[in-house]
Amino acid sequence: MYEFHISRLSREKYKFDESIFLTNGNAIIGNFHAARLLSLKINEARDLLNFPEKAAKASEIYAIGLMDEFFHHILKRYRAQFSTNILTQALDYLRKSLSLEEVDRVIELFLAEYPPMPVYKKELSLRDYLVDLKNNDQYANVLEEVVLLYVENQNPALENYVELFPDTILVRNSAYAKFIDHLHKYFDSQPAIGTGPENIIDLLLAPSRAFPNSILAQLEYIKSRWASLLGDLIYKLLGGLDFLNEEAKPIFLGPGPALIPSYDQSWDQDKEKFSPDKDWMPSLVLIAKNAFVWLDQLSRKYQRSINRLDLIPDEELNILQSRGFTGLWLIGLWERSKASELIKKLCGNPEALASAYSLSSYEIAYELGGEEAYRGLQERAWQRGIRLASDMVPNHMGIDSQWVYDHPDWFVNLDYSPYPSYSFNGPNLSLNPQVEIKIEDHYFDRTDAAVVFKYHNFSSGRTKFIFHGNDGTTMPWNDTAQLNYLIAEVREAVYQTILSVARRFPIIRFDAAMTLAKKHYQRLWYPEPGSGGAIPARSEFGLTKDQFDQIMPNEFWREVVDRLSVDAPDTLLLAEAFWLMESYFVRTLGMHRVYNSAFMHMLRNEDNANYRKLIKNTLEFDPQILKRFVNFMNNPDEKTAVEQFGKGDKYFGICTIMATLPGLPMFGHGQIEGFAEKYGMEFKKAYWDEQNDENLIKRHESQVFPILHKRKIFSEVENFHFFDFVNPDSGVVEDVFAYSNYSDSQASLVVFHNKYAETKGWINNSDWEMENNIDSSKNISIFEALRLDKSADFVIYKDISSNLEFIRSINEIKSSGLFFYLHAYEMHVLVDFKGIKDDQWGSYRQLHAYLNGNGVPDIEEALKELLLQPVQQPLKEILNRGYFDFLIENRLDSIKNRVVPEISTEAIQKLDNLANGIATLTGNNAYREQVIGQIHKMLEFTLTLPVLETQFPNPNSKQYQNALDYFQKSIENTPNFWVITLSYMFLHHLGAFASPNSVNFQSQSWFSEWRVGKILHNLGLQYQLDNQDQVIFSRTIFTLIGLTGWFADLKNIGFQVWLKKLISNPEIQQYLQINRFQGVLWFNKERFESLAVWLFMVRIIEIGMDPKFSASKLFEETIKLNLYIQKIRKAIESSNYKVDDFLTELNDEGEKNQNQ
């Protein structure tokens, strides 16, 4: 029983209840609740609005009572050790050194200021009470109280409470000062207690002298110095310290920073007992979806109501499957608390649902379609290899759940409100007419966050104050009721609930699982004396570890894992656990997977050195832990991924790390689409009208999803190795993550630079790691880790991130490792390692030197291109925008009437280089001068095309004028006319370098063999052609090469036959986009009209190249050409774009043309 003095004036001022006072007048502070009642009375009377610093704290009042009791205990030990009459002897000494009247005056004044209950209630006069004291020889007891009053008044830390026990009246109106001084001298002559030399009064003053400004520090002093004197009272002292810490703790600040496990805690050293994975578990890739929000988004997307699980379209499941997801975590499936929904609506959100973690029962929500709708979705998902996951919330239930109605004793509760200031006057949140449930009033105006709610049963008349769910880091969850796991019946009921969930879901995520580990459950709810303060009002219910272990001997989670391994063996158990408990949950408690929040926090903050240290520590302690981490970039109660990581290289680098580290990658709702809204657990819909970021999705499709489909080669740890990235000048670069893996005969290497900077370095030797579950470590070279072929000369590998292939020297990797130059947030995911022996010509050696560490889409293609360099390089010098722009600028016009000499000089030089390359590659050199001359002449004529009318006028021929008018307009209106014409002009005669026969065929063959299409692709890029124009561009040129000499064919076989032959050509059919629809062959009008233009261009250049060329020949042939072209154009218009109608239209005309 803790007590201390309260003066008569303070009793009257604060109107303290008489029940708290003993007969001797001291106040009883029997427990924390009594201290809270006392502090409430004091604060109600004090002006805290103007003087908030005057607020009384229950924990300090409790501590004052504790110290008073400790002092009484010390004095009792003192009397027992030296003399039971020592205080009586002290009185005799005072009466001799002072006077009888002076001593009695101090005693009388003390009793007047601190009257015993009979005197205070006027049942006995003070004079009569004094007579009784003398008759019963009780003066010594009053002397003890006077000594303690003096000690309390000498304590500066009690300044805020000194009005409760002042000694000012004794100082002013008696010989109190001399009384204390002589008493001190008396005890100087008496033995000291304990190990120190000070007398008993100095001993009692020692705590306040050592720490004059802190009650907490004084109790700590007493604990450290007086433990041997206090005996069993030490437990009360520890409880008092907990109470002080509890009130001093800045609660509700949220979780702390991510920490690095050092694996030296005792719980990490417990017996290893991993749960083995089923074959599907390592490759699992999980995506989270808030069920109600997702249905709302799907309704918007598909423009129809999708409000049940079974209405989720197959298309969405197909999308998940195509992206590589094999697990779908649906958040908010269970029936929710109606009270939670009402609370959120009363707090200002009229559209809110209940929280997804305040549950009424573990039945699929009726609003989502219930069990039937879930089964339908489950079956369709499983057809696509997707397993469904759900939450299980073991820590608490909704405040109006059936368990609260039926078993209120299953929850942590009190028979009284732990804080007298709490009030419960709000609405009744219960749907059960026999029960009233109310949360504390100040929740609604957000001025307080009470730790309990009020439960009242009308039938029994019982009232309980049940604690809200709470993890000690944030505000209590005001719509939940905390389960009491010290009750075996509760533990069994929770297990049976878990089992019912496991029979429906192959993946279970346990919310806030760490709160139920014995270590933390005791810390939060039944703290060991001296360790409390995590949750307000729980320190006074502390238990020693032995007491706690007797009630709850085993870890609840270990029992769950062991029983489920028999009852539901194909279930993956995933624990949301923090507080450096991650390894314990998987290694000792046996969960299959555990949250690794450090991944998100550290990589986001670019705390790279510490995250690398986390991985190293884990590998050195037990690599199997790394495999069991759940890595994520956002959690439902965290900021979204786009807010934390953006949408650029950093995001994709870290996302790739998540997809390639051993463990379970978990994607957030809206992460792939780039959504920025954070969906509350009470959301029924998305409030922001966000559209998919298609560019972000496409980048996922190219960089991330291919990796997810290869997840199996990254997921295990048996062959996982972590490397330092070493800069030769500065040492280890902590901002670079480099690690390899090997599975299914496939090696992989991942390299990521998580910093906005550039760096370079080598990857060679791995860090130390535990070897085969034995007490030893090893490291390994990158050459060994990738299991490269020792007999090879080079290794070829593919980078999934860039879709490029690379070649590296085996000898260099053996001796030095792999070198990388890394830009900001640069990522590489290397796979498909293949050793290569060089050939007799050293082709791969040449390619290795030529690429110089750069990647290419296909190494074998690059090797071919290397061999083709003799022709490709001169072709690149011809087919490029710089040269073409120079030629186009020098076309003839009204001012320039002849080709400038520079054109000829440069063209001949470029063609000569090309001829040399062709000779080197093919050995064909016999016709070079003839071909160069022809192409040179052709170029000069081509540049005259814009001015044919002025260079070769024929004003008397209207047909000639019409032909040139058509052609000039075509030049102006045909996209990329000059780029295509010049490309054709240089390429169509390539085959003539080999032979003057079959030139078209040879030119097209070399076009394909020499990868001319790639050179044209680059040319198209230079002219900023889009993808579709690029395809048309290259295909047009190839097609035109085959049409060279078409007019001669027409003359030989007739127009109609030639036209049928033309349209039967697969290349022409592809160019014209001929297709069959509803039994009819159709062509593309625009393509056919452009083909007519190109036919004109090809023939007009041929006319200009005729060795017998003359102006009259030009006039005659141009008119003939135009007649055919115009007939084709007329037929295009009148055929309604049908192939058969087109041919029929030209049938008669073709015969006429054949005769001409």
C-alpha cells in the first residue's frame, strides 16, 4: 500500500474522496488507477489553460507514494537492524537538546496540518488525540512522518506537488528547523545502514540530491543503490518506473526506421526449424488488390457493373497471367464490423466501409457475392495458375464481432475505466439489443485516442472496458477489440479460424503477426516489471517472465505452423512482422515467408550500404532466411510506389531487384499502372480519376514481366552469391548491388547502381556466406558462380533489361572478373551464358574487340555484320541523311541548271569505296568501272527530275505536258519521295557488280544478305519516320529493286498479263495490303496509287539511262508510260478497291496496250 501526506488545506481545495485516506491521515495510492483518480481531481481544480505545466501526472503521484513507502521500509529495516526504540530515543534526545515544549509544538503543528481521520472529521479533538498518542507511546510514529515530510520538501523534483505536503507552517510557527537540525546530529552519532557512511536522514535525501530534477532518475537511483535493502519491493519499484515511462513515452509516433539485423539476439540463436516449401512456393509472385476498389476500377474500365468477385472479367485474369503473376492477394474479403463503418461515417466519410482489418466474421463479404462468388473466381484464377491469398487478422476482432458479444472475457479488459477522464456518452455501436458498445467520446473530435471501449451487457448488468487492438507504435485501432492470448480457449478458437481460412486459401497473410510472438505480446500487454510503457495502462498488469511462461508456455505461431503442416499442408503462411523479428518468424517459428520492410525503406532512401550489410549479415548467418523475405515497394498502409520511387530508372532498377532477389516479390495495387492514390482500408472506390500510364506499363512489359516469367532461376538461395563492386581507385562501391544465382542449369547475374551518379568497377569475388548449414563460411569467384566453361575462349550472355547480348573474354573473367561502367540507376540482368570457342579466323576475337564491351541485339547477327563491314560501312556512308540532304539541296531547279562538280566527285568516291568492299567480300571486281559509271550517270539524271520540263521542253505535246504535270505533282505529294528515290537509285544496280545478267535478283539477294534493311532503318530514324513508315520505307525500296525493267516485261507479255503477274507477286501483294474479306480480295487504295508513282519513277530513270537516249525518245516513252499509269489509276478509282474488278476494268485496255 503506497501512501503519502496530504495537508488539510489540499484536502479541502481538491475535495479528495475520504476513502483514499488512512486513519493516520495519509493518502492511499494503492494502484495506478488510484493515482489517476487523484491526478484527475488535482487537474480539475488547477488552471491548466493558462498554466499547462502545472498538470499533475498520475505516474508521478504514484512514484511519490512509492518513495514514501520505500522510506518507511528503510526506516523499518533500520530499526530492526539496530534498535526498535531508536526513534523513541531520538525523541528523548530532542527533548533534552531543545525543550519539551518545542518538540511537542512541532508534533502538534504537524498533526494539525496533516490531521488523522478522527481529527479531520471532528470525531476527536487534536488535544485528545495527542493524549492518546502519549498514553500509547505513539509519538515515535509521528516523528517518522515528520522526517519523511522534511525529506519530501527537500526534493526539488516534487515542486509541482509540494502544495499537497508543505512544511511552511511548521517552519514559520515552530522550532522545526532546529528540530530537524538536532535530529540530524543525533543520527550522526548512530550507525549507518547499508554500505555508505551517511546517517539515515542523508540516506533518505540521497536520491533527490543525486538527481534533483527528475522523479524517474531518483527511482532509477533507488533501484541501483538500494536493491539489497528493498527486498520484494523491487518489483513495485520496477512497476513505478514502467508507469513513469508509460506516461513519458511520446506515443502514437508510428513505426521507427528500418534496422539491420545483426543476428546476435538470443531469439535468433534458437533452434533452426524452417518449414519446407512446396514446389510452387519459391516461384510465387504476388500482387495485391483492394477488393472493393478494384471492382470499382473494373466497372469503370469495362463500362458495366462489376460488383461481385465472380464478375471479375477473364480478361483481367489473363492480364495477370501474361504478366507473370501467380498469386493474387485480395484485401478486404471478409465480413466487416458494422460499428467500424459507423465510426468512420460519424468521423466525416459518408461513403466509408468498415476497415478491412476490423472484422465481424471470417465469411466472404455478402456485398462481394459471398462464398459462391469467391469459389467462381478461385476456379477461374486457378485455371490460369493463379492462387488466391487472403488476410487473417489474429491480433483482434471488430468491437461488435460475434466473439465480443458471446465471449467478452476473451479480450483484454478491465472492470473499470483505466483513465478516469475517459467518457463514453456517444452512440451505441452495437447491433445486439442485449449489449451496449461505445467508444470514448474524444475519438470523434480527434482530441484523444483512448485505449479502451466500453462494453455493457443489459441482461447481466456487467460492464467491461475492453482494450482496443494496439501494437504500441501508432494510435490504438479504435474499431477493434484486443484478444487475450493468455487464455488457452482463445488460442484454440483463433487456430480453428486460421484452419478454416487455410481450407479456402492456399496463401494466408497474417496481419501484424509480430504482436503475437511471446516476447512482444508480453511486452505490450503483460510487461515484465521494469520493461513496461509500450501501451498505456498496462504496466500495472505486468508479469515476470516465469509467470508469463507458466500461463503461455509455447509460441502460438509455432503451434499454428506445426498443426497446419498436418491439417492444411499446401498452405503458404506469410507473416507481416517487423521489430527485427523477421528471421525468428521464418527460422524458428516456421512461417514460410515474412515481410522485409527494410527493402522498401532502405532502397528508397538509397541507404545502400546498410541494405548490402543486411544481405551480407543474412548470408553469413543463414542464407535460407533471405529466401523467405517478402520484398515490396509499397504496402497498403504505406505511400504508393510512384510516390516513393517515381516512374523512372530508379523505380525500374529497384523493381528489378525485387523481381530477381531470392524471396517473394509483392507488387502493390496500382503500382504497374502508375496510380498515386493511397487506398484506405475503408475505401469502397477509388476517389481519384487516374488513367493507366501506358508508357509505364509498356516498360514493365519490356523490362519486368519477362523476368517474372523466369522467376524460378532467381528464387532459391543454394547457389546465390553476393558480390562487392570494386572501383580500382576508391575500393568497394556500396551503391552497387551485384549478385548471381544458378538454377535449372541457368546462371544469372544482376547488377544495379542505386544512386544518381556514375561509377565503374569490377565484380570478382563474392562475400562470405554460410556453407551448407554448417558452421563455416566460404566465398567464390564470379567465374565459378556463373559456372563458365573453362575450355571456352569467350562467353556470350543476354541482358534482359536492355534485350541486348554481350561478349566477354573468358581469360579476363578468370583473372579480373567482369567490368561495368554504370550510369545513374543503371540496371543489368544477365542470363543465357554460353561459352564459345573461337574459329580459325579469330572471328569472335575480332567481334569482341569491335564491340569493346557494348551490347547488340544478337551476337551472331553482329558477327555476320562484322564480316559484312567491307560493304556495310560504305553503304552507311551513302545511305545517311547528311549525304542525302546534300544531294537534295543540289537538285536542279529554276536557278541551278546543271549538276555541280562536287556531286560527281563525292559520288564516284563513295561508289569506289563500295566497289572495293564488294570486291573484298565477293571477289567480284570485273564490272566495277561500268557499274560506277552507270550509277553516276543515273544520279545526275535523277537530280534533273524536278526540271525535266525545262531541260527537255516539248510545248507542242499536250500528252507530254500532262505526263510531266502528273509526275511533278507526285514528287511533291508523295511522302519521302526523294529519300526513297535516292535509296533505290544507289541500291537497285548493286547486282551489276557481279554480272550484267539477273541484276534485280542479285540486288535483292545482296539487299537481304548484307542487312541493308538495318541501314535503311537507321536512315529512316534520321528522318524521324515512325515505326509504320519505317516498314513501308524499307519494303518499298526492296520492292522497287525487283520492279526495275518492268516496262520491258510489259512489252514482252502484254499489259493484262503483266498486271496479273505483278499482282500475283507476294511482295507486291504485301505492299498493296491485299486481303480477303467475306470472300472478296481487296487492296489498299493509297498503296496502289503510290505504286503507280514508283512505277513512273523507275521507268523515267530507265529512259534517262538508255544508251540511245534523246529528247524525242524521252517524249515518246514518257507519253507511253503515262498512258499505262493513268489507266492503272483510273481502274483503281472505278474498281472500288476490289482486285477482281480492277483486273476486269483493265482487260480490254490491256489488249490494246499490248498491240501498241
